[in-house]
Amino acid sequence: MHPQIATVVNNAALYDLQPSAIAQNNAERVLNYIEDINLERNVKFRPTKAGGLFVSWIIGDWQYDMECAKNGYIIYSFTKSDYQKASGCVLFDDFIPQFEKYLLML
């Protein structure tokens, strides 16, 4: 597990649900993907009240917000200069093509 994800999971408040194993795995896969494309890694994580992990990645004037939900879905919103370009809720394998499409617009 990436240290950033482990830190968030280990420091979650007592009253918050622990991020599920599925959410942690998907957050790990998102971070691996970001690392594989060798772009700036200004990535922030935080647990959600519903047992997921929220990932926010800002690069240039783009912001990629992704919640890795406990049920395996990725809830995402991509904005450029505060204007929403895309949003949705899909399984991880369907998310990556959407993510790639908007990363090409950098």
C-alpha cells in the first residue's frame, strides 16, 4: 500500500468508517496509474464518511476529483478552470478510459 493511503487509513477519525478494502484497492490503482504516466503528483487523499477514499489531483488548471466508493465504483468530477468538463459514477475498468480522455486534454 502506498504510504499516502496508509497514512489516511491509519489516521481516520474514530467516528468515521474505515475505508473498505475495495475503496483502498481502487485508490491504490488510481495512484499507480498516476505514477505510471509520470506527471506531477500533487495528489491528496481523505476518507469519506461512507467508507470510501476521496482522491483529488490538481495539475495545471485541471482538477480531477475521484471518490473510490466502498462498493467498487469511482464517482468522479473533472474540472478545468472551475468549469466542470465531466462527471459520472462507473466501475474502475470503465473509469480509466474516461480518465485517459481528459488527461489528454492537458
